[in-house]
Amino acid sequence: MKILACTDGSEQSYKALEEAAKIANRVKGDVTVIHVEEPIPHPNEWGYYFSEDSLKQYEERREKEREEIMATAARIFNELNVQFNKIIRKGHPAETISKEAAEGGFDMIVMGNRGLGGLKEKLLGSVSNAVVQQADVSVVIVK
């Protein structure tokens, strides 16, 4: 079984990684951890221009966050003695996760529920809800 485990660095997503590791142990599955970042919008979309220096600093912060997220993932999987692969993508999270699951031949997606709930969820939507709607494979939502 191929499992795609999603993380955005939130506590809920780390709980999802733990659950993905436990599932992989039970079914002798292969796990790939995916982290999807929204791309930096084109400066004209924001109505002003960012200097090259400020964009470089922003990208350096994002790189540090990516490293921290994957280091936490490694600790989680190492504690449970599960090997994993990692993927970092840029794009709309729900679309990118669903596409990766389809193109990578994954059997299951495991992700956290951010718990927006109520009116806020209806207005903003949620990545987990969108993945459930878009993905062609089973999706496990971890609370």
C-alpha cells in the first residue's frame, strides 16, 4: 500500500503523520510525506513591487520552515521505525495533493483536519475538505 501523508507544519498535520506511520506499520506500506507551499503571487497581483532582497529573505525563511517541517516528520517516523520519502511541491495544496496522489499511484491520503468548522469553513473552504472531494483514492482525516 502506498500512503501519501500530508503536512503543513501544524500540530494536526503532525498527528496525521503519526497515524500514517502507524498504518504503514500495520499494512507494511510505503509512506511519502508531502509538503505543499502556495507559490509567491506575482508582485503585480499585490499592487506593489517587492525588492529582490526582500523576496530572497522571504524565500530563505520558507526554506528554513521546509527544513524544520521535514525534520519534525523525520523524528516522527524514526520514533515509529518507519521509512519514508519526501516531496515538496508548490501550488494550490488541495489540487497538488490530489494530483500527486493520482500520478504517484498512491492508495491512500492521510492528512490532518485543521478544524476551521462552521461559517469560517464555508467561506474559506479547507484543504482537507477539498482533497476529499477531488481525490480518487481513500482519504483519512485525522483529528
